[in-house]
Amino acid sequence: MAAERVSCALCFSYGDRNYMTYRVRSAEERRAEIQAQAAAMGIDDAFISSLVETFYARIRAHDRLGPIFAQAVDDWNDHLPKMKDFWSSVAMSTGRYSGKPVPAHQKLTGVAREDFSLWLGVFETTVRDLAPSPEVVPFFMKRAERIAESLKLAMFTLPSLKKSRQTEN
Ligand code: HEM
């Protein structure tokens, strides 16, 4: 795909030359870059599949997190392929996942902020155990931590802000 050349509000022409133009990468170029980066680290469908299978086997056996998942997940044959699609979209930009994680977590009961540290701990150990190369660990953890922060914001911070606004009025 040809690179787009886009003019900004500050661009101007002098003679036959354009000044202060900048190059914007297209979505396809960004996707191709992420895919090349993931492939160079050894991330592929087989790795994502074993990461998800191993992670949730550990989660299900976890003293604190196991019962939370047991209560909320009716069908693991549905949850595991969904989570493989999710991680392949996050790590390899495949676009296979099209769900809504925020409402899925907002409806959970009995989850505390601190549970996210436990979740991330199990996730990090699993990525470390299975990573095809050392760079895979920070690559996944950066993404998992960022998503965990936005889920915590939606589950705990925003509802308590809304409540305190309601009591003020
Ligand atoms: C304490 C932390 C967490 C708990 C207890 C938790 C629990 C759950 C449960 C029980 C479900 C299934 C909900 C359902 O099927 O109705 C779920 C779905 C999901 N979780 Fe989490 N989760 C946690 C953290 C995270 C994090 C950090 C991520 C991402 C990095 C994540 C990504 C997802 C995704 C993508 C789904 C599927 C949502 C959908 O499309 O239905 N979760 N989680």
C-alpha cells in the first residue's frame, strides 16, 4: 500500500516546494509493522494457543481466582477460543476478536482491585514459562498491564466517582 502524504494546517508551498508536510502511516502499514514485530519475536497462533490454555488451567486451579471464574464462565469451550482471538488481535493485530471486555468485567461480582495483581502475576509467570524469546515477556506484560488499568478504571474508579457525584447533588 502506498504511503499517504497528508498536508497539515501549517503546511505551505514556496515556489514548487512544500514545507512542513508530514507522513502519516496508514492503518494497514501499522498492522503490517505489528505483525512483522510479533513474527520476529516468535509469536504465532501456536504460542497464543498454548499461552491461553496454560494460563486458564492455572487460573482455574488458583485459590482466589479459580472460584471467580468458575462462577462466571459457563462454557470453557467458548471462553478459550474467544481469549485466543483476543490475544491474537492484541499481539498480532489479526482483528479476530470483536467482543466487549469492559461490560463483561463490570458485571462480575466479588472481584477486588487487588485481584488484578494476582491475575497479572499468573499471566507473567505463564508468559515467562512459554515465551519463544525473551522480548516476548515485556511485549505481553506491557499490553496486559495497560488493559488491566482500563478495566480497573471501568470497574472501580468510574462507578465510585459516579456515586460520589450523586451524593453531592
Ligand atoms: C482480576 C482480574 C480478572 C478477572 C477476575 C477476570 C475475569 C473474567 C471472567 C470471569 C470473564 C468471563 C466473563 C463472561 O464470560 O461473562 C472474563 C472475560 C474476559 N477477560 Fe477477564 N478477568 C480479569 C482480568 C482481565 C485482564 C487483565 C484482561 C486483559 C488483559 C482480561 C481480558 C478478558 C477478555 C478479553 C474477556 C472476554 C470478554 C468478552 O468478549 O466476553 N481479563 N474475564
